[in-house]
Amino acid sequence: MIVKLPISQSIVKAVDEVGLSTHGAAMIDCYVDELGNINRRPGYTELCDLRTSSPVDGLFWWEEKGWAIAVSAGNTYKITASNGAKSQITHDDTDFVSGTRVTFADFGTDIYAANGGKIKKIPSSGNVTDIADADAPTAVTHVAVLDRYLLANESGTGNFHWSDVNAPTTWGANYAEVEAKKDDLAAMIVENLEINLLGYTTLENWYNDGATPFIRSAQGYVSRGTVAPYSFVWLPAQSTFGWLDQNRQVVILQGRTPVSISLTMTKYIQGFSTVDDCISDYMELTGRPYWVLHFPSEAKTLVYDFTSAMWYEWGFWDMTVHERWRGNCFCLAPAWNKALIGDRANGKVYEIDSTEYDDDGRTMTLLIRTAHYNHGTEAKRKFCNSVTFRLKRTEVVSLDDTPDLFIYYRDDGDTSWKIGRAVTLQQVGNTEFRGKISRLGSYYSRQWMLTLSDDFPLCLVSMEEDVDIEV
């Protein structure tokens, strides 16, 4: 009989792989579209090299100037054109902390930024300077703007501070404390006219009452904090916030209630030795919204696709294993119609592009690891006569080469894979490729692994097995 294998089912890492019978075990460097096809994630090409050989710790789109601001190795750079033209901005005072995420606040004519030390002013012309006012906080990780006030947290305390109105470099010892429950302030984001103050065990929402000027909202308290301050992010696709909470759950805020979206991934994340260095970004790529969470100590990048409500892993193929994805920070550059990422190690800024099928010239390897299929019974042996694969083009391009799909399998709970076999994908139409392999032995239950590395605009549409079940 011919059976279509449900290879595009969402992955589940809450149970051991050997126990998976309906959901997949791994989806790496891919996403599932609205028709259930498995597509490569977008690749990327170099936009510019900051020549720091260090992580790019921050990227920010400066709308008023039409520039991208980048921070790497403690230094600040402005990228002023879509061709990657750049220049370094001199620092008059201290540098940024190297290797730590930078947060930015747009004051129109100037940008303010911080990542652990003093707040820095990035002007449209001239040098980067530290805010010199003695009343300004000096250990700041997060900055924001609301109603022409510049806001900043004070690391290691429950306090947030604000400048004089419309005077971001003038501070008058104005501060308040998140005080509903004793907690240190871990992160801060302003959205929808609210200051969202995330601690290690709590979240408070404050607003400008026009007099105080800032007070906590009625019912503006959530009994859930974070273990990873830089995981806190605004998610426009859901019009809400998300973060990694102190229980290692990935949560989004629904009203005033944090709701976990990581139940299928919790066991996996719980197994990580370190999660407090998690950093996250909201990305919209080719119209699809993603939440990308990096775990640097674990060398893992987990991705939640809001369109399909599925989890994936994105990585960097070093020819032996998938390492953590190269993207360390992100910004959209709408005036250039580009999505930019900063590299996690080498000082480069890349342009993400759905028509790129490698990572700046390096192989991108799509990998699918399926459930253990038993066709409804563990009691009877199955005989695999053949498997047939259908793929299709995702772009109209002229390609003369014939791509290969590699297939591996393991049976009956075995931990070792059979030697991989190449499936040569013959073009059978202008947009369709098909491949078939035969004589694949017998089993009681079987898990498949598929990889596609060739630089082709292809997505995996289906996998069908011709199988006989013993009587």
C-alpha cells in the first residue's frame, strides 16, 4: 500500500524521540508554509564587515536618518546606505561592554543606548558621548522613550529613572521603584504608552498620569518574571510581550496572564545547562513573523513561527554539526527593504534574503527527523518497497544541475542510522522534482532523517512510502 508520511507535523521535544509516533523530532533550518510544505529558511549575504572580529551586539534602524546603527567590540558604527557603506563613530568617553546585548531608544535627532554602563548619546553628527549628569544612572542595561522622557533602569535594583521632559541629557534624581513585590528590575520596554518593567519574579505596567509623572496601572502586576533579561521582547504579530520566565517556559502575555507556548519544547530547554544568557528577537521575514531565541552557552537557536504555530531550530552547518545560527541581533531597514542581522562572532552585518539558499557562501543544510512510524501497529513487520519524494521550486530560476536529497533511517529504537543514500531528484516539470529509492528492508517501527544541502530553491512537498505489512 502507498502511505503518505506526515513529515511536516510539528516537532515535540517534551518526550524522548523513541516515543514519538505522530510528531516530528527535529526541523532544522526550515519552516512549514500554509500548505504544509517544508521550506528552507532564508539565507543571507554580507552587507558590510565592521572588521572587529567580534560579535555584533546591537543593530538599530534610525528612522529619521535612514541609517542602521551597529555596535561591535564596544564601538559604534553607522551604516548609511543600502550597499553597506559604513563609518565608525568615535567615542569621547567609555566604550560599550563587548559581548553584551545593546538596547536603543530613539529620540529623533539623537539615539540613546546602553548595555551595562552609562547611557550613551549617539548623535547624527559628532562623537558618541556618555550622559554626564551626575543624577543619571550609571549601570544601565535598558533604555526607552515615553512622552519625551528618556527612561533607564538601574541595574541591581528595582529602580527606573527618567530624564527631564524633552531633555534626555538632563536628569533630576527622578526615579521610582517596582514595589508591588520586592524584585530587581531585569528589563524594560515601552509599548502602547505603557512602561513594561520585567523583574526576576514579577512584571509591572506603569504609565504617565500627567502629574507624577509615572504610576503603576490598575491591575498592572503579573506574578511572573524572567531568568533571562534579554529574552524580553515586544511581539507585534501578537500585539503583546514574550519572554523566557524563571521556570524556563517561553511565555507570551495574554491580557495580564502569561501563557506558555513552549510546552512541546520545555523538556528540551530544561535540559540546557545555562539559559540566563538567552537573547531574543522578533523578526518578520518575507511577511512571516518569527520569534528567534538564542541560547549562546548551549549553541542553540530556537524559532517560533507565529503563522504555523510551530517550533524549529535554525543553525549554522559547519560540515559536521548544526551550530547556533549566526544571527546575534536584528533590525528591519524599511527604507532599503532589507532585513539585517549582526553576526555572533565575526563583526559582519548580513542581509537576510528568501532568494538566498546558503549562508554567505556556506552550505545551509535543511534537516528533518521524523516520528517513529509503525503504521498503526508494533506487532507486525513492515516491508518497505520504496519511498518517493516530491519537491518543487520556490523561485523561477534557470538551474541545470540535478539536486540530491539524502535519506537515512533507523529501525525499532536503534540509536544508529543506516548509511545515508542519495536520492537524485529528477525534474519532471517546470517546477517539480521527484525522486525514488527502493529496497529499504523491513522493520516494526522506523524513523527517517532527510537532509537537503544543494543550493537550489526547493521545498519538500511530500514523502510517500510503498509498504507491505505482514499478514
